[in-house]
Amino acid sequence: MHKGDHKGVRHADSAPLAPGLYVVATPIGNLEDITLRALRVLREVDLIACEDTRHTQKLLNHFEIKSPTRSYHEHNEAARGQELIDRVSKGERIALVSDAGMPGISDPGERVIRAALERGLSVVAIPGPSAMISALVASGLPTDSFRFVGFLPARRGERRGALDALRNAPETLVFYEAPHRILEMLADFTKKGWFTYTARKNEAEARFFSGECSMLTSSSGAPGISSSLLHRRARGR
């Protein structure tokens, strides 16, 4: 999609955007993943709450969106979340975005969403890209039953303890990990006997398959994109 491709499209829902908190999914590495509905919402809201305003501004500039932005991240979510809720309660339309994917999935957002619902305010999810689902369907592992684990603890001892607790899980497991910790994570999986892997020259950009494990990583270098590791233990083990 190029600039202007989305212009002139007549939307089925042309009514003005109602007051509320709009949880908007954004691209996970390719700007063409943005939806027409997400673009319309981002244009019409009174404010966009961003995990990183500088990162989101690149997206907004690409699509010529002029809505003002405000930071909302893990270090200010308590105070800033209350500010956002107060503005929505006064009739404003606020969009919540993360650096990539759907806010609230291993990203800031859960707290302010819960607070909005507790206040009886409207919360609308604007669907779109999800690293978890994209990794799952591209892995070739079973999708009939899966569990999203997210990020394991950063400390090795706690991480290995978490792996012990998941050892007998029968479903496909989906993990997130930061690129700089991928090799440590793989070493812990190997140490715990989950699988073995062969390191390659460019580990950060490699795609690993070993038995019933698949690891898909981002080679785009886009900030906020984490690697997804999926594992499915053989039935009966």
C-alpha cells in the first residue's frame, strides 16, 4: 500500500466516531498490514496514546495522519492511564496503540482497558496484525489447542523454573522473547531437555526447526518486534 491508496475509499460506517477508548492494532513490521478501519480511527480520534511517540509518529507520517499523540508506557501507565480515562469520560475519543501489534498483548494497555470498563466507558478493539497468531499459523504446529505464554522471566533461574512448570503442557506453547536473549532462551530449553538446536552463523535472523519446535524471528530490525518461539510436545510424552 502506498500513500494515497486508502484515500477516496467510502467506508460502510461513515458515522462520526463515538466517544470511547479504541484499542488499535498496528503493523508488526510491514506498513501494508494496517487496516482501513485502523487508519480511519487514528485520523478521527482526539488523541493517540502511544507506547513510543517517536515510533508511532513514523506510522502517522507515512499515512499523513495529524492526530496528536501522548506517551503511554509501562513507566507511566498508572498516572497517564488515569488521565486518559478522565478524558474519555468527558466525551473524548482516545486511540491506544503499541509499537507493534495489539496493545495489551505483552505490551502496555491492560490496566487502562480494565479501568475504562470499570468506569462503564466504551472500549472498542480495532483488529489487525498479531505477532502471536502470525507466528502460530506459519509454524506448522497444531493450532487446535494452544497457550500463549508470552515472555518468560529475564533471570535464568526463574526462567528455568517457569519451563519446569510448563513441561507437561499438551498444547502448542507460544513464547515471546527479546532478540538479545534468544540464545540464552534456547540454551535453557536445551538444558531442560525440551529440544536441541544447531546454532547458525546469523542466529538472530535464522529460522529454526527441530522436531516439534519452530522459532520465527524478525529480520526487519523493527523496534518492538520480538521473536516468537512455538513448541508442541509429542502427544503421550
